[in-house]
Amino acid sequence: MKIEQISIFMENKSGRLAVITDALGSGGINIRALSLADTSDFGVLRLIVDNPTKALEILRNNSFAVSKTGVVGVIVPDKPGGLTSILSVLDKNSINIEYMYAFSERSSANSIIIFRFDDIEAAIDQVQKLL
């Protein structure tokens, strides 16, 4: 399924992540999943939240460089080889993965993988054939 992801460009310095999460929490935004990639000077925080439009507004009002991006959430069996079935189909159809991250719940038999593809529609079409 298509999901809106919030991406925040942030300085790589102590406390910046806490400022972001505090602003979102104070605004009533619940973070469902996140990924943080960094270098020595800056980072990109990617978030899946319960209200992307409101989160974008809160972050912009707090002077963060932020954007909204389309990603795809795929339910994958939480077992050895579960991810391989998805990746094999994408590879056979030459669909490039720009990045991905995952989360799972202890009480579930599945994980959810968040993918950013170079061609979202083609990826969705191929993954849906597996279901």
C-alpha cells in the first residue's frame, strides 16, 4: 500500500532528534516507524506517522527542512526467507529499491517493510501479484 513518509533534514548534533520527537509528540503525532541515516555533519530522518499533513505543518513551523515522499508498505511473513520472495520478484522485473527499512510487532506473524522505489506503480503491480 502507498504510504506518505515525512523526511527531515537535520544537523547531526546532540539533542536534535529529541527536539523533533518532542515537537511531534506535543502536537499529538504518533510515530509508527522511523529510519535515520547520517553523516558526520547531517542526517535524514524518515518517519511514518499517523497524521503526515499535521506532522509536516508542525515541523515546518519549527523551522525544519522537511518533505513528504511516497513510499510503499509491504506485509512480509516474519520468518526466514520471507523478504526474499518480495526481493526476487522485484529483481526479476528490474525494479530498483532506493532504500528500505522494516518494523514488526511481537504479537504478529508478519513484518512491514517500507520501500522507496524508483518506480512505485510498477513495484506495487508486481508485489500485488504475490498476494
